[in-house]
Amino acid sequence: MKIRIIGPVGSGKTTFANALSKQTGIPVTALDTLNWHRMVTGDVHKTPAERQTELNHVLRQNHWIIEGTQYRHGQAVFGAADIIYVLDVPLWLNIFRLITRWLDTRMNHGPRQYQQIWPYVKWLKQWYRYDKLAVLALLTPYRDKVKIVKAFDKIKTLE
């Protein structure tokens, strides 16, 4: 099974991917891992060649779950996926999750990339204004394998 999960920041992509992985034993790849070198001094973008090499390695596997907001690079993932989940939870829930993630990170000295909230608010705003429509248009050729998930309680119970 090849699964692609997409949605805005704070929509539950990672939680959903990990739950599916636990149910199925299929490994999860986060697009953030393919796109960034995580460093103590700050994140650095991987080169397009590095990203493509790592993505191709994942795509060659018989089973995978790939989750992330990114859609401009690696569009071949949508074509290769057996099922595409688009997480479309309410905006208030995204904002709530962003704030709780930020607070948790600040209080517990979590990953550096989550210590700033404003870039995530900006990305969330961009998703609801532009990216969501762009993603849905991009997925038109794959509509038979697209599942739109609107309620988080349903995310936890999908099988």
C-alpha cells in the first residue's frame, strides 16, 4: 500500500500517518525530512538533487506512507500513491494545534523549527487562501483515489 497524506500545518498529518503506520506496519516518511537538513544552528534546505534522490529511494519501496504539506516538488508521489488523504480540518483546530505545539516546544525546549510560531501562522493562512485550492486542482486527475477527511475523530478511526 502506498499512501500520501497532505494538509495544512497542524491538521494532524503526522499523527494520522503514525496511526496508520502502527496499524499497518508501513514506514512513514515526512517530506520535511526529505526537504531539510535539521541542524542545531538552524535548518538548511537540501538541494533539489538530494531531495529527489531521497524521494526516489522511498518511491521504490513496495509500501510507504508519505506525509507533508509540500506539493510543488515531488508531484510524482500523487501518481504513485494508491490512496491520497487530504486533511481538511477546521481552521480553529489548526490554530489550536499550532499554539499548543508552540507552547509545548517553548516549555520543553523542543525542536528548534517549532520555536517560532509566526512562520507557521503565515503558512496556515497561505494554505487556506491559496494552497488548498491549488492542491485540489492538482489532484483532479487522481480523484478516484482522493479521500477528504474533515473531522479529526474520523482520522483516528479510519481503517
